[in-house]
Amino acid sequence: MSNKVMSGYVDDCIITLIRNATFKTAIPILISEYQSSKAKLYRERCLDYVNEILVSWDIGDRDADVLIDAIRQGLEDAAGACVCVCVCVCVYTCVPAH
């Protein structure tokens, strides 16, 4: 199996875990991995996971602040194609309605 095939399976597994289990201790680890990685694809996948967390979990204010900071860094980085999706979900999820 190629690395791309294995990577796809791993990504599917992580997304499934995020959708079916809430483990908020993973948020700081995910953010740390995003900040320390130099690989564009790795940072994009981390932002995909942040997006899935925002969609799937009930996020408190403290966790929302950490995730918003990660999205802000993603916008500054501008490496991820999913950044716009994350921003839209964040605005929908984290910003209170008027």
C-alpha cells in the first residue's frame, strides 16, 4: 500500500473518532501539532480535524478560544484549502446570533 492510501485510511479513522467520541484533551495536542509542523499537507489535515471538531462537538468558551486562535493562524498561514470552510463553520458555531 502506498503512503497516500494509508494516509487516507488514517484520516478517515481520525474523522470517525472525532464524530463518535468527545475527547477534548486532544484539542491542545492537535493545535500544538498544527503549530509545529512545517508540512503544508499536515497543517491542512489538522485544520480539517479542527473543522470536524467544531461541527461534531459541543464546544465550550475556553476550547472555542483555542480553536479560533488555530483558525486565525491558518488564515495567516494561508496554506490550507479548508481554511475558508473552518472560518465559515467557526462563525456559524462560535459567534452568537444577534
